[in-house]
Amino acid sequence: MIKLAMTLNKTPIDLVVAETKPLSEILYEDFGINLSRVNCNGRCCGGCLVLVESIPVLGCMYPAFKLQGKTITTFDAFMLTSHYRNIKRTYDSLGLTPCPDCYEPKTLIIESILLRNQIKRGNNIDSLDPNSRNFMEKKVLTNQFDDIDEQTIADEFSLSACKCMDPSDLLLIVKKAREDRIKRHVR
């Protein structure tokens, strides 16, 4: 058994579980969150995908001992954010939407890609003089993005076994969502 301190959907959690218990079982048994909309029976379908530290992972393959100090975001919590609404608008504007079996994991993967490609910029809060007593620099996310690595995108979308969408359509969605986020200044 292991004692975990983690954050689940912005809520700090302390929990004692078996070291090898999968994240998807922890979420279901301990919090009533059912990730598997599709029963994969060990095939890694992607239905149990969540974000751990903004990285998409399969909950059925992620053991408890790796959760210590981590931040986990499920689709249900993500759905309440402006970032979700931004991606949904992108789907609507392009007329491209993942099927019901992979909508949640693919949407979380898109969010993960956008979050990790956002450029961090330094902003001086009190002064431009680094020798000043009140000088403090803070890294903030801007609405500018690094170039998106298309191979990384393809690799991440492979976490969802559903082939309802062409890889070029998924890339188009990511690029359009990035443009929309820049235009709307979604933070």
C-alpha cells in the first residue's frame, strides 16, 4: 500500500491504495469517475485517457505509485473550461468531430498538445532593473505557440485506437484550435 497526495480536477486528494492499482480503477472505485466509455478488455482502446501533468496517459496502464504529487485532469472537469469550449467551437467550425467512442480522449489529447506548445514568456512585475529589491520575474503563458511537431501529434493520437478520423483532419483541428485560441485569448 502507498499513501498518495495528488490533485484530482483541481482538488487536493490524500489516498491510500495498492502501489500497482491502475489510475482508471482508482478513479472509478474511489471517486465514482467511470472513464471507460468503451470496454477495452486489455486492448488499450483509449477510452480511459486522462491528463497527468498535462500529458495524455491511459488510466488503465498508469499505476498508482506514479501518481504521487501529480495533477490529474479528467474529461468531466475539462468540459467545464473555456479551453474545452474553444476546442468544441473548432470542431463545429470545421465540421469535423471525433465519434462518440473517442470524442473525450481525442479532445483531451488536443488540449494537451495546445498546452505543451504554448510559449512561456518572462514578464517583469515590478521593475525592469534586475538589481532592484522588488524585481520579480514570473513565467506566464502567452497566446503564442511553438511550432507543432506533426510526428508527436500522430504519436499522441495513437493512444486512441479509434480510426474514425484521418490523421490530416486531426492535425487540421489542432492547428485551427491553436489559431482560435490565439484570436480569442483563451487562458
